[in-house]
Amino acid sequence: MMLALLMAISTPTLPGALEPAPLVALESPSETLFRQGRDFRYAQRWFDAAQAYRTLLRDFPSSPRAADARYWLASSLEQDQRWDDAIEAYTDFLTKHPDQRLLGKEARLNRVRCWGIRQWDSPTATAGLASALSDDREEVRVAAALQLAKRKDKRAVPVLQIGLRLDSSSEACRLALQSMGVEPKAAGPAQGRFLSLRVKERGKSETLTIRLALGLARAVGGYLSDEQLQQAKKKGIDLERLMDQALNAPKGTELFSLDDGKSTVTVTVE
């Protein structure tokens, strides 16, 4: 029995019997900084969040997180009520990342809000709001007009009158016009108008038809594939100004038709 025990103790463990050590993915330094910035934001430590994003952009300017970092840097500065710094950061984001569709819209709206807060003390902020009255995005134009209306700035009036047609801003625009002593105009041609969205999929006989109130014209983009959105851009179709196009087109006009090989989407004014 003693001999058997000694043999068991002296028998070497075969290499194949060893459990392999688990592989641990190492986090890149830029990813660590981005995570730290996010954690600081969640903790409402805005100054620390801004510092983390600034360090990331300084040390890793080519990081795939650069666009997000620039946006969240601006947002952190805004939350910290550092309005001028936030305006500068939002402008930097929009200049360097013009292809950011969703964050780009939010950045423009947030910058308008910061300009609105600073417009009583900064001529630059007032000029920024005035320039936003001709922005490509309708909601940005209306947001800028509502801010300028607080100072009774008459440059806001034409945009506010157009904003009466939008379900999302109609009441705010009406009140803003009345506060300026301007009579709100009737919503006019937008009433009773719809966009008819027809989706025809390959291999299916039926066509899906969706009717959208004209005030929801921007929602059309949500029904398009990435390829169809690229087609629209190449064809010069401005989805942000779709409502303006529909208002000026006779009923029955086909605004556009896009095909990505899987489905065809056609938009018509009704």
C-alpha cells in the first residue's frame, strides 16, 4: 500500500490535463477613457466627464470613439452650465463629424438651447440663433425662432408662422407670436394634406400603404433602408425639408421613389 501511495505522488501530471487559462480581452486606453467619461456622466460628475473626454481626444485623436467623445464632451459641458464652452464643443463636433445624422440633430438643438441662454449677454449667441433660422433642419429653425421670440426679435416671425403647421410646435409658436404682438396665421395648406408611403417588397403581390400627417413628414426616413437613404442623398432628395416640398407640390405629386433591390418605396402627396 505504501508503494502504491508513493507511485501516485511521484507520477507527473500530463500537460494535456491542465485547464487552459481563460483569455481576457484587454481594454484599449481610449476605450478605458471613454468608459470613465460615461461613468462620470452617470454619476453627474460633469467636470470629470469632460476631462476624460478631452484626454481621449488629445491622446487618441484617431480613436473610433472620437465622434461620440466630442458629442458627450459638449453635453457634459452643457450639463455643467459652461454654456460658451459647450457651444464651442458642439460646433467642433458638427464641423468635424458632419456625417453624424442623429447626434448631429441633437447637437444642433442643444447648441440652440445654449445660445438661447446666452443671448442676453453675448452678441455671438444672438448671431448664432439668427444663423440657425436658415438651418437645414426644420425643428432647429423653429427652436431658434422660439429662443429669439423671448427677446421679441422680429426675425423669428416668419419661422414661427411656419411652425404653426407642425403638430409638435404649433402651440408654442402661437404663444410666441402672440407674446410679440403678432397675429398667428392659419395653418393653411398643411391642413388636410398627407404623405402616402407605399412599400412594395420583392416577391409579394400586395403593397403596404401608410398615410402620414404632413406634420410627421420627417418620419418617412424611418421607413427607408440605409441603401435607400444613400440613394436619396445622391438624387438630391432632402428628407429634412420634405414638408416644405409637400406644401408646394400639387396633390397627387409623386415626390420620389427609391429601390434597394429588396423593396421599392414611393412617397406621394395626398
